Amino acid sequence: MKPKHLHFLAYLEQLFIDGRTIFFAIVGIIAFFHLTWWHFFILFFGWLTFETLDFWKRRYWLTEHELVLTSGILRRKWRHLPYQKIQNIHRSQWFFLKPFALEKIAVDSGGQGGERSNQINLPVIPIWVTWVLQQKHQDPDIALSPLLEVVSEKRAAKSSDFDQGLAQKNGDKTLRTKRVEDDADERYETSIKDLFFYALTAPEVLLQFAIVFGFLGHLDDQFHFFRRLSDEVLAQSLLIIGAAFVAFFFILFVFNIIKTIVLYYGFSLTKRDGHLKIQRGLFEVRQLTFAEARIQSVQVEQNIWRYLLGLATIRLRLITDKSGDDEVNRKLPTLLPLIRVKRATRILHRFLPGLVPEENVTIKPDSLYPAWAMARNAVCWLVVISGIGLSFWLKTYTVVIAIFLIVIGGFAGFFKGSVTGATIVKEGEVLVLQSARLFTKKTVYLRWANIQSMTVSQSVWMAFFKKRAHLEVVVRTDDASTEIKTRYLPLPEAKAVYAAYQKAY
């Protein structure tokens, strides 16, 4: 494959992104310098020339063994990414790119340093390039020339069904059998009804209500409009106030439903040849393709509303530089937006049989002590913080707010302690940790091999009187690591988990 320039639309995107930065720089220049029109013309011409040269110097190509990208004007850079080192491939296609068979991709290598150091971004390239790259990623031994022949034939026929063309070419005995998408090993699609309930049970609705309500309160300080309106409404009926709040919540719910459908429309999870593909989006269709071996852990999340309704969201920890691509959760990409807990492990077992058991895992504390201890800790901390705050700002409503936060904190701690626990499944191969934070229950499945380190700790009180211990597990995520803590476990249980971890190595 010969070196290729990016599509012209990538140049326009580059101008738009860099132009925003230049705009604020020009505003700063105007504030401190008095420039004439021809000064601005020279600056604009110089910037446009630089952007054009930068775009022209950026080229990419595929070889038999690696993806190559060159860039830079004064300082040239050559970036080589072998196909075996590719961790994940992120695909993104806006609706206006689809008629031209174009898309954007980001290829992760999963090393230390983040996106800038370990990721190759190719904005606006033909989709056939991504297809060839995925084939080489899944099977680096496959020859490049037959793949390019399939692309050439399909493009001549004005078709983009490259998988079908590759399957037909298998008759030449030059390629191994490849299934087309409809013959995937496993496939799961999320319905509109699931997305609807996902939006209704999203915790950010209450936060949005608080933000908007606070903004309107500050606005009322200036115009006193709502104060006069409330006086008139109170003189008529309290029913109107209730109707206004209901209408306000309705608008927020509609907004979240629209947002969720735009982000997750057509959500599908597909597994084929040991690789998983997540696809979603209405106006911008996004795809994330990764090998099953890149999964560090699976996390089943339930906020308080979904916990009561028996619903859950499934998320992943991946070795990746771009898991923040998920706008809804910027740390853990979504594997399944919403599913009933009773079906969750069964569906996960179909896609990840080596990580998730087929039967539901039930974890319950041995007593109420963890719940009481965590509620006690939360209340004590909030009492201290509230006391310090009230010493500076003592009002009737601040006292009410402090009491409310203390009560909520106590319940949150009690809920966390009531679901905390750990167990070992899959014949001793997988550790399951369960805890909660801010009324969100989290159940994490992870293999011993994906644990970076494990710590068992005790306070003096726990060691001599309660025979309890805290278990802390460090797992790699993005280009760093994260800690998963399970507190107040019975000491024999914590030691058994630690012993199993040592035995695995």
C-alpha cells in the first residue's frame, strides 16, 4: 500500500479545531496590542500556510507488519505500530460521512503515556482502510495483497461488503475462513425500551435539577421575577406549584431520554473470533473493537433506582488510551447499557465464558457489622465537617441541610456495608468483589492474572477485637491503575482470597 494523505475533510476539521484556539489567542492580542488590518491578514495567512503544510506532511500507510504514520514540518516524526501491538480500534462515523464511505479511527497501543504517546489518530479516512487494518489486527499472518484485491473488487462494484468478498475469496485457498457479520459467534442488541428506562433511572437527573434550580435562584436575585410570580401563585393555589415542578421534571426526563437515544441508538455487542465489537450512536455511529484478552475486569453497576427495579449497567476496564470515548462514563466504557440482573450473568457468560459464570453470584455479608461500621464512619466524618461549617455560617437552613446530609450519609454507609463482600468463582480462577459508593452497588469480576497487586490491611481495633480486614486490589485501567476496595471482610475470608492470589502465581 502506497502512502496516502488524509481526506480533505480532515483538513477542514483541523482548521476548525485549531481555529478555536487561534480565535482566543487573537482576542488576547487585541486586548494588549493595537494592530491594523494588514497585521491580522499576515497572521491569518501565516496560520493558514502552517495548517496546510502540516496537513500535507501527514501521511499514513499499511505494510505487511505495521501501521505507519508520518507527520511534522520542521521536525519529522515516523510512528510505527505493529499489528500485534494494537490493543483496540475506535471507529467514529458522523452521518454526513456515511454517503462518502469515510470515518475517523483511533488505534491504541496501550502503553504508558496516554493518548498523545500511544495512539495513532486518523481523522476522515476511507472505511476500507479500517477494514484492512482490522483484518491484520485479528490475524497478522494474513497477506496484505489479497485484502487489497478484495477492496479493489468491491470498490469497483460500488459495494462496501468486504467481509463477503473475503469469504468468497477463501475459495482460492489463500485465506482462512472468515464469517460475515450475520454469522457472528454471539450478538446482543439493546432495545429502545431499555434505553428509555436507562434514561429514566439515570442519577444525573437529580443533579441537573439541582443545577438548574440553583441557576434560577441566582437569576431571581437579580430580577425578583420568580418571587413575584410565587406570591401570585400562592394567592391562587398550591396545585399550580406542584404542576410546575412536575412539568420541570418532565422536561429533564425528556432531555435525558433524547440524549440517551442519541448516544446509544442501535447499541449492539458482537463477538467474533475472540474479538468484541461495541457499536452505538444515532448521528455519529461509534465502534470499539478489542480482543477479549484485553479485558481487565467487568463491572456490574446498580444505582439505587436500578437496584430497586432489578436492573443493571455493565461496564468494562480495558487496556486502552481512549476509554474516555464514552461520554456517559468517561472512565469505563459501556458493555451493556441496561439489562435485568437475573439475565446479566447469563448474557455476560455468552460473551465472556472465561470470566463470568453462567449462574448469578450472590454475595451477602456474614453480619450487620460492616453496614453499622460504614454508617458510623460516614456519620462521624459528616458531623465533624458540618460542625466546622456551622461554626462559620450558623443559620436555621444550614442546620437543616447539615442534618439532612448526615442522615443521607448514614444511609449511604449502611447500604454500602450491606452489599460488601468477596467470593471466588470459576473453580478458583476469578475473584468477585462487591461494594458500593453513593448508593451505587458495584460487582467486579477479575482474573488473578489481571490483578497488579493485592493488600490486606487492619486497624488495631479490627485486629484485636473484631477480626476484620480491608481488601484492596489494584487493577490496570487506561494508562494508569485503579484501586478496588472491599472493607470490613471477616479476616478468614480476606486471608483465603489473599492465599488464592498467591497460589495463582
